[in-house]
Amino acid sequence: MSIEIANESGISVDEPELAALARFVLDEMRIHPLAELSVVMVDSGTMTDLHQRWMGEPGPTDVLAFPMDELRPPPPGSVRGDRPAADAGLPALLGDVVLCPEVAQQQAERAQHPVGEELALLCTHGILHLLGYDHAEPDDRAAMFGLQDKLLAAWRGGRGPAPAGGEPGES
């Protein structure tokens, strides 16, 4: 699995930790091991531009997701090998998850947890969007946020109690 992390935000971020989290989430979602993901961290000015251009909304947001290939997790109970032959051995571009550490810092302060936890939540949220999950409808919202919470709890493992789940902005 190829996970590229680019920090263009000017804020120090634990990039290896984010890469490990992304790999964990993709593994848990049983995404093909040759899939490619890009996680980019940008400053609030850049995020404001992206948010306006792609979502038509003012100001910066915390996370945006830009899917590339139509890659979906295999159905429950199947394994990676169950995928159609067309998927076998071909690298797939999942897309880009764009994070804004400045916004994440503000949200972490309000939620009273470390910014690393907020970035983990946002990265997971963005990856789920790349995989086709959405939260526009109440049932979809419940499914996506439930899965997000489950993945983050599994990631944290024995690291102590999980902070209350946050709700990332539109992406």
C-alpha cells in the first residue's frame, strides 16, 4: 500500500503516525494492498480556497476528500481475493485527503483532546469519504460515524479511553 503524506501547512504534524493510521484504516476496510492514498496538510488560506472552489462554502474547513478511482471495500464476509479479476494486482488511486491542521488545532481545543487525536479522526473521516461513505442522510450519517468511531477505537487499542467523537466539517 502506498501512502504519501505531504505537509504543506507549516505546522508540525506526526506524519509517520498519520501514515500508520491510514494504513490501519485501509487494512481494516480490506482495501487492496496496492492501493494508493495521498494525505496532504495545508494552511487555512489554501483550505479556504479549496473549500470555496469545491464545496461552494466560505472559510476553511477541517477535511476535504477528493476520490479518484471507484474503489470500494469488499462486502462483509469476503476477503481481498474475492475481488473481480479486473481489480487483481492493479494499483488503484483512492484519492486525496486534505487536512487543515490549523482548524484541527481549534477543534481539538474545543473538544479538549490532543490535536493528534483530532487529525486521526479527520484522516479516518476523509478516507471513509474516499471509499464512498457519506453523512448527508441520517441513516448514512449513523453508519459512517459509527464505522469511524469503531475504526478509531480499534486504532487506539490499549492507549486509554477514547475522547468523545467529533463531527468533521463537510468534505
